[in-house]
Amino acid sequence: MQEFDEVRRIELVYEKDQLKGEVNKLIDDFDEEIREMQKEKYRLESDLKNAELKLILLFEELILLQSMESRDQELMAQLGQCKQQSDMISQSIKDITTDLAKKTKEIDDIREKQDVLMTKFHAECPPDHEKYPEVSAFFEKRTKNRRKPEKREKNEDDDDEDEDAEEEEEPEDEDGEDSDGDDEDNLQQLADGDLKIDAIESLREEKLDLHDAGEKILTHMHQLESKRKKLDTQSRQIKMNMDETMEEIADFQKEKMAKMNELLVSVVLKVRQI
């Protein structure tokens, strides 16, 4: 009986030691988890503090940027306006260049037609004809009031009528060009049996028509050239304004970054770092 009790006691002591070991292990594991959670808490608090400090810095940057936003928008609007004007002027210059090319082609066509008329004139009045100098002088002579302007329709603007009236009242050239009536009298005096006066006069009318058309085209081309020169001057001025605006934007950006760098940046340190 005593031996049985001793064996039982030994068994109970062993079980007790085993249970105490398990309990101690659970306690140690729990303490370790608590320590890890404490460390995680410190890390989270540090991150939260860093986030708060960064938020404060961001608010300071926002306030600074808002205070400079109006100037920034003003410079960007100025730059956009310069680019828009530059694009418009470039397109206008391109259109004028295209128009000038068309007008130059028209002038070349008129010159070709004038050469054809001269060939026809020489066929009617050869250079070796005895009256060639007088007939050639008549053929080359230009008159202003050689025909009456066509009657305007009633539905046209008054401005066009005023311009036609001014054209009708243009004075004679300084060289004293005659009217058609005097030219016809002179031509009749040059009449000869082998000269076709009507054909020569018709060729002269065609020549005068081509000359008038050429003069109008040349006047229009001169106006286009003057306009293009003005646009070139404006384009250079806008280019200068754009460069100045770009410099102002660059200087403003440097000023903005300098002020941003003046902001204080807070950093969270660990205890061992202090």
C-alpha cells in the first residue's frame, strides 16, 4: 500500500511539473506577444506622428502655393495669349504667301498674253512697215478714260458707287495721256491701205485690258507685301514678348522653389538617436 502511494505521488509530481512547464511556456509566449505588440504600437505611433508632421508641411506648401497661384495663372495666361497670337499671325503669313504665289502666277499669265498680243500686232504691222513707229506709239500708248464704267445695279452698296465715281473723276497722267476720242483721230490719220485699223485697235484694247488687270494685281500684291511686313514685325515683337514671358515664368518657378525650400521639415527620431 505504501509503495502504491509513493508511485502515485511520483506520478502526480511529474504531472504537476509538466503542467507548470506548459503554463510557464504559455506565459512566456503571451509576454513575447505583448512585447511585439508594444513594439508595433511604437512603430505605428511613430508613423502617425510622421504623417501628422508631413500633413502640416503639406498644408504650409498649399498655403504658399495658393498665395502665388494668381501670379502663376497670370503668367500662363500671358504665355497662352502670345502663343495664340503667334499661331494666328503665322497662319495669316502663310495665307498671304499662298495668295502672293497665285497673284504671281496671274502676272506671268498676263505677260504671256501680252507677248501673244505683241506677236499679233507685229503680224498686223510688221517692224519694217513705214508707219510702224507711229502705229507702235499708238499701240503702246495708255489712256485713262478710254471707256465708261458699267452701270451699277441698284442693290450694290453705296461705298462701291462712291469708289466708281472717284475712278471716273481721276485726272490725266502727268505725261498728258489722251482720251479715246483723240486716239481714234490719230489712228485714222495713220490709216493705210495695207493696215487693218480695226484689228490694231482691238489688239490695243486687249492690251489695255491686260495692263489694267495687271495693275490691279500688282496693287493687290503690294498691299499683301505691306501687310506681310507688318505681320512679320508683329511676329518678331510677339516672339520677344513670349521669350520675356518664358524668362519670367522660369524666374517665378525658381522663386517658388526657393520659398518651398525655406519651409521647416520635422523628422521623428528614435530615443537612441537623440
